[in-house]
Amino acid sequence: MLTRAWCAFVVFGFPTPAFSDMVCVEHVTGSPLMETEEETKRYTLAFDSLRSAALSPTASLDPIQQVRHEL
């Protein structure tokens, strides 16, 4: 059995307190908006974790070039 998890999301942060942060989650059955502080905090933490694990744009070039040459 093959199990795959996939979820794309966008965190919308606004510079003014008049608008609260929102998260749009894209999946097979739709794209709901999350607006509560609890929901948006969960996705913001996930995004920050992914960003801290990612390579910098410069450091990403070598692996991308290597895969490109292998294709």
C-alpha cells in the first residue's frame, strides 16, 4: 500500500491589525480559508520550519544543476 500526503498552503500576513492573518489550504476537495489564531499559528509554524530546513537560493543551484544534467 502506498500512502502519500500532500498539502499546499499559503499564509497571508497583513501589516495592519485591521486584517487578521489567513491561511489558504489547497487539497483535492477544495481550498478552505483558515482564519482563527490557532489555525494560522499552526501553519505559520509549519512554514517557518520548512523555511529553516531549506537551502538558500545560491546553495540550491548545485543540486538543481545536477538533476538537470541527469535528465
